[in-house]
Amino acid sequence: MSNEPTEPRADGQPPAVERGGLWGLILSTAGLVLLVPMGVLLSILGIYQGHKARRAAKQKNTTAPGAIPSVVLGWIGVAFSVLWLTGMLMFWSEVDAYQQCSSRAHTVSTQRQCDEALREDLRDTIAQRTGLPEEQVPLPKFGI
């Protein structure tokens, strides 16, 4: 496919544009926002739609705006989802304990205790797995 714009059609109308790339961009963006599990599916659909739009544009000698960004965003969404899933699997016991604690927390102070317990559990686990001293493990503040 050349970088030159396509010629106007015989009836004077502007050249046709393959709109599938825009749909792919919408799907990939939604996949990036939603993450696991729907995000992975939407990102993969965005990648597929972007490739399909590029192929169709090449066959029709038109352009497919949004096709390349949909593929790029789709792969970024897949990568973020894989990282998130890996993190959840690595720290499943800590997350599960936090969810159980949070389900029993009925006040702000007990929720803060759950948040602090999660920070400490994560700090201990990361220190054990990396060999770093616990005071050198940086963790952001989260929770209420």
C-alpha cells in the first residue's frame, strides 16, 4: 500500500475509507480500560479488527484510519492484563486474606486495619521472594 492518498472515485465522491480500524480502536481502548477477563477478549478482538481493516484497505486500495493504533493498543491491553493476572497469582493468598478481612470490616477503622495488614503481608512476601530487607521494600499507600 502506498503512502499516497487514493484518487477520488469516478462520481466525484471522496475515496472510500475502511472504517473497521476505528471499530478496532474502540475495542482495544475498552480492552485496555477493563483488563481481566473482558479486557483480554476485547483487546484480542481489537487486534483482529485492526488487522482485518488493514487487509481490507490494502485490497480496496484505501486507507484504514485507526487500524495500526488498534493493534498497538490491543497488544498493550493484553500485556497489562497478563501482568495483572501474574500479580494476582503471585500474591493470591495475600489478596484472598485481604478480601476476607474487608468483607468483615464494618467500620472505617477496621478497614484501615485490613489495609495495613495487606501492606505488611505484601511487604513480607516481597522481602522473602526478593531477598531484600523489609524496610527497603517500597509499597504505596492504598485503601481508605
